[in-house]
Amino acid sequence: MSEATGSRSEMSRLGEEAGADKRREASGRKAAPKPEATRVAVWREVRGSFERIGSIGSERGRARFRYDSAYGGEPISVRLPVRPEPFTLDETAAFFAALTPEGKVGDDFLELLRAEKGEYLPVLAELRDESVGALLLSVGDDNVGQDPAYAEVPDGFFDDFSAHPTAVALDTAGKTRLSLPGAMAKVGLYRDPVSRKWFLPHGSAPSNRIVKACNADLYPNETVNEALCLEAARLVGLPAAECELLPTDGQPLLSVTRFDRVTLEGCMVAGRPAYGRLHQEDMMQASGLPDRYAPSEANYLSVITHLVNRASVNAFGDVMLAIEYTMFDYLVGNCDKHLKNSALLHVPDWNTIELAPLYDVVNTTLYPHVYLEMGVPLCPSRRIADVTRGTMRDVVSACVKNPDLAMRAFDDLARRVPGALEEARDLIAARGFDSVRAVFDAAIGGVCRRASI
């Protein structure tokens, strides 16, 4: 949630700060010297090949992105059209700062790099081999696409990650130079589609899974909670990120298949089946708005649908899908839907844009210390309990010309979501994760109340 309503990253900090600091000190890692000036080259991948597209120049912390004069491809963002002039500090930060880790992991990297709060370029210069989407970075005369390799995940890695999420996420990102935004502890890994073994990617080797760990003290069963919601979304026919739970000695981990990765048929990387990168940008990057959570009276659903209508190759269908995503979030109790949890996906060669699948869906109403205000609200107060059919229709009316069509979509979801959650519960329990029953029992009453509007 936003700082005004109780930040998830701040609460995670309280839960893990002391232990993570001690583990970091014990590891003997030394802070890197803070650079006075940095120039980071920006590259893109297209079907396994790399092309330099521009650079970010910085002196005394003032970073500005500029496309190379020879670059003639597609823009990296709907807000950063290809042009010869450099972009402003704010325009550059709005896109590139969103590629860095947040919360405790992000703060720890800033500390290690002797960088100030709010700086992002030193982090990108250190964690440059892979992020979300299809951009890679290099520093100085380095190129990308060199020395790709996979190292088998060591024994006990998943148990350690479950027990010490922040410390393991920080250490893994440093070793693999992989930058994943967001406050939740997560690591990028490669799972071989043939052997099913897990590997750490190195160099330019891409990951194909994001593995998440929960803070068991503040958010018990959060990974099970997310698995339940995403499974239910698929059961009602919404395109949602595929996921599976991984057993550990503690809380299960959640493995999410990356929708910004695609298999490259007949190709190999470091002796393993190759995956290509697809570019994406979240709605905060695309909009340039400074707040991921909607301030009072703001209609962030209208912001999202406007961007989708402007960019998507299937504008009407994706606008309706964006509305259905938000309605599904409301029904399952996900107040933490915000501009960074919705994205535009550029496929297949950067020349087509569509709405990305649903991701990062959790029933936040199960955690009493998280405020119940929706990041993409469906009523003026933003509180999920204040949503009525009338307020929902008012919000939707600002997004589409025919709100009746959208409200019929809500009615269909309202009829199907409770049963889909029940079916998802049984599927997950059958895989050996019985804790999903307690999550379902705690959630279903609120789901049915919200469906009844």
C-alpha cells in the first residue's frame, strides 16, 4: 500500500531488518565506491539478438536517456518516442527507476553502493544483465550477450530463501546481476523444461521463472494466497500468469512463469533450451504518474484504459479486459492492485502491443494491518467496503462508451468467482498444500459479500 495507507515494504522492513543486516555483515560484502559520473548503455533483445538503442548519461546524479542517432527501431515506452533530443530527468527516472528493486532489498543495494535514497542509476549499473522485459544494460566499453551461463541451484537454496527472504534475494541478485522491481522478496531463476532442474542465470542468460517468498510473520500464507487467486483467475477465463507452489521446510515459495519470456525453438543458450525476452512496461512507466496508488477522487482505471486504448493492437478487447482485471481484483479482495501491477507487453518483435496477463493478485483483506483502500479504486472513498454497483458503474463510465457491457461482465464474474476459488482450493490442496483450505475459509465470506452487489 502507499505510505499514506500503510506501506507493505515498510512493514516488511520492520519484520526482517535486524536479521538481514547481521547476515549481510557476516557475509563480508564490502560497499562499492560511489561513482561521480556514470554512462550506461541501453540494449534491447529481439529474438535472441542484441541491439544497442541508446544510453543514460549521468553527472552528479542527473541522469538523462537519449536514443542513439543510428537507432531506427521501436520506442522502449509509449512515453519515450524515438527522437534525437535527450529526455528530461523526470522522464528518464519515470521509466528506468521502475526497473530497480524496492523495499528492503532496494535499500540494501543503495547502502552497498554508497548511493543516496532515490538514486537508481548506480543500482542499474550493478544489476544490469537482466530485468523485466527485454532491456539489458552495459557500462563503459562492455557489450551484452557475453558469457551466458547457468549454475545449478545449490542444495537447501529454497529452504534458505523461505526462511530468510530478504537476505537471499539480495545475495542472489548481486551474484546473478538480475534486477527485479517490487517490494516482495523474489529471485529470477531458470527451470530447464526437460530436466525440470533449477539454475541461477549468469551473464546474458535469461531466467524463465520468478520465485517469490513471503514474510511469514506479517503475511502468513501469502504465496498460497496468490496461487489461489491466480488459479481462480484462469478458471474464470482471464489470462493470468501461470504459477506453482514449491514446498520448503517453512512457508511454500511461489514460482511464476515469466510472461515476458518465450521459447526460441531450436535454439540453445549455455547448453540449455533458449528463451527470448519480450519487452514490457508497467502502467506507471507508461503514464509517468508519480503515485502508483490512486490519490483521493482519482480514476486510475480510466488512466489504464486510456493507455491501453492508445497503444494496444486490440484496443477494445484489451480495454474490456483491463476493466475485468480490476473487477476480479475487487471480488477476490486485492486492494494492492496499482499502476505497477498492470503492464503493456510488446510482442513479438516490439512492433505489436497488447495488455499483459494478470499478475500479482493477493487477497489483502486477510491481513488486518493492511489498509482496505484500493490502489485502482471503484468508489470515491477508495475503500473496498464502500464499493456499490452505482460507484462501480460511475468509474467504468469514464472508461468505455457502453458501461452496461462492462457491468454484464462484472455480473458474470460475480457468479463464477466463488466457485472458481473453491475449485482452485481443491486443485492446490491435491498438490499437497493443505494450508490453502485455511486461506479459502478466511476469504470466501468477503468474496461472496462483494459478489452480491
